[in-house]
Amino acid sequence: MAAREPPWPEAIAVDTSGPLDSAVARALTAVRPWGSSQAPVFRRPYMEPD
């Protein structure tokens, strides 16, 4: 995918080579607003359907 598409500036890399619990915690931290237990709700898709 990286060879075909331009870089996504808002992307956050999450290292998945370590323990699963750590990777999940880092991923949830990346998508949840700080101090919130709720994940954000995106109402519009970023990509157009094929």
C-alpha cells in the first residue's frame, strides 16, 4: 500500500513487535482523546467508495 498511495500525514505508527497488551494500549492511546475513555466517532469516511 505504501508504494501505491501517498503518505498519510495524520497517521500514528504503533509498534506491534512487543507484547499484545502494550500494542493495544498504544493503539487505544492513539485513537482516544487524552483523558477520555470514549473512542472518537467519525461520521464521514476518509476514503471514497470504490
